[in-house]
Amino acid sequence: MAAKRSREDTTHSPPDLTTKLSDDAVESSANFAKPLYLVAALWAEQPRPAYSVSMVDAAAAAGGNEPRRARTLAQLAGAEQGMSFVAAHSTHGSWIVGVGGLQGGAIIYDPSTQRTLQAPDISYPKHEPVLISHRGKVYAISRSPKVNRNLGSDFEPWFESLNFNKVVPCIYHNGCPSWKRLPSPPFFPCFLSPKDFRNPPEITVSSYAAFGSHILLSLEQQGTGTYAFHVGKKTWEKVCDQSLPFVGQAIPLGGSLFACHVKSNNVAAAATSVFHMSIKVFTPSSGKPTTNLSIQEFPVVSAEGFLWPLFCPLGKGSFCSIRWGGSSHQSRKAKYLKDSQISSKAKRSPQVILTTFQVVNTEDILAACQTESTKAKDLHVAVQVKQQNQTYKFRSKNRLVVSDMPVVAAMSISRDREHTDEGTTETWRGYR
């Protein structure tokens, strides 16, 4: 395992770890009707930052076709390769949180001050962990848990949480909380026989959602079903014999409605549906109460296909997708080249395509959800959306990594927003 970072600084005043970019004039977030933050991977070697954060205006997609520029706010100092990112919200504010990598580090970026703070390290390094922001806490789950400590990452504990409700968890703040270990999902390799330990099963978390008091989790491997973690009781329970019918994160649209990628054998394109999800507890006259997951699916009618983009909720029944507009055929060739070997063509300003979707028949969907005796697929209710496209160009001397999708996370954070957990999404790594 790689060595931990040194913590020689013991002052209570956090150092400003953010590296601001001089060639990008950063405008105030007040100029953005609904700012959308994009975290992108950089061509960098340690100790240089491995990620940067940029800002675009999600509302601009509905305002015309004039090309716009993504404004690079900062390089995320302390961020290393293998991190995942999520937006955390509490009564104290909203932040972009990065967790993972070979050193098991964590960082906190504050959009209001454009400063990066160092958060407590997780108990054991996790490579691109699943991050879920819910009720003022960030939950980190190993995406592919391992039982061999010598592999360097994703050894136990596989499930941890960091609390943002009482104080911003910066290591230089008084009363800074540490990561709290939580019970592992039952389908993780918690209890193996000596024979299975020598040849442990390979499992990967593929689908997840958070609403109410529960976090839902399913594996890429079939046969395990869906389990729910109760955030209050801190217990796991199987709620469905089938896996979640979507891939990656369920993006909240408000209430019990979520936008999701539908599972498909096509790795290049994907259908999108709106799902209504609810958890119900049944208490029989005799016996133990059982918790069941109810899911109804409504396909989205879109004028264009979904090419495995990032999704991000925008509130009030709307969401957006972020697709990479750069050249992808060079990514496979240049992925492992040194910085000096990257061609000038690959160094040209890359771009992202942001598409906003507004659901226009929410009432019809909710009415169909009330028909419990009929399966949603038999109700013939399709999700009608209005959509607009807007292209944004990145312009920075700090080049993005050349890949099919260098933008690894997208999140909407407004200064006047309520502090909910409905403003973040991350890349599902299986289709990056």
C-alpha cells in the first residue's frame, strides 16, 4: 500500500490547497442562473493535481445556440488518480467531495470560496469508490471489494461514511469527524471458506439509489438481488430478488421519481427511463415484518439517443446529460502516452455537449403510479420531455486527459438552493 500523506501542519487555519488558473477569468457564480460543476481528469503526475473543476450554466441550454465556454475554476490540489466525486449538502453549505485513490485520501472543494480543504483519509484506500450523498453524509462503498490486502486498495472496511451535519470535516477544524465504519453489504465477500478465500469471487457494484431512509445497491453479477441499507438503523435487508433494472446511479427528479439508464447489451448507446421507486414494510399477523421494493418504469421519448452520458438533476422534474464532444478515436492511442508525446491535434480545446430535459407529463406519470394493481409497463405511459442542447468548450493550459469521457462527475449547486441530496451524479465506470 502506498504511504500515507504527511500531516506536519497542525495549525487550525486550513491552508489554501486550491491552484487557481490564471488564463481563465473566473466570473462570479451570481452570473449563472443554475451553475453546473464538472470535474475532469488532467494529464498530471503526482504531486500535481489529477483533477480540475469547471463551471457551466445549465440554464443556458434553453437560451440559444451561441457557443459558450466552460470556466475552469481551479485544479483540485490533493486530488489523486482513482478518486470519485460527489456533492455534499448540509445546513452549513454545499461542497464537492473527492474520495479514493491509492493513498485513500479525501478533499473538499468549496464553490463559494474556491478553496480546497483536506478531509480525513478513509480507513483503507478505495479505487473509484461509489459515493452517495444523503442526509448530510457522504457514503463511500468499494466498487469492487477485495479480500487480499496486498492488492493495495478496496480491502475492508468496504463501507464508510463522513458526516457534514455538525461541522465541515476538514482536518484543520476543531471537532473534525473521522470516517465511520459501517456494516458491509451482505453480498460482499465478508465470510469466505478457506477454499473460497484462495479464489475469491469478483463482484462489482453496478446500480445504486438513495431516497427516504434507504440506500439501494445491486451488483453487476446476477443472482444477488437488491439490498437496502437503512441509514438510521444501520442495517442491511434484501428488498427484491431481482437486481435494479438500471445501470449506475438513479438521478432524483423529485419525490419518488428517478431518471436512469436502462440496462442494455449495447455498450455504445442506452435507453433512458423514469422510475418510480418506493419501499414498503409489510407486517403479517404472525411472523417477522418484511421490506419490499416497488419499481415502476416509464420510458423516456427522446429525439436523440443517450450515449452513456453523465446525468445530473436540475430540480422540478428536469435533468441534464453531459456528453463528451471530443475525438474519441485518439483516446485509445494516446491514453498511455507521456505529455510530450501528445499531438497538437489532441491538445486542441475539447468540448462537452450539455442537453437539458424537462418532463412535461409528470401528472400522467404520477397518476399511473397510483394504479398499484397494474404493472407500469402495461399502462402505456411514456415520458414526454422538452430538450435543448448547448456546447461548451474547455480552454485551459492544463490539458484534460485524452479519453472517451474525461469528465468524471457533474453536479448542480446553487447558492440559494435547499440543502438536499438531489444535485450530483458521477460516471458509472463500467461504460466510461
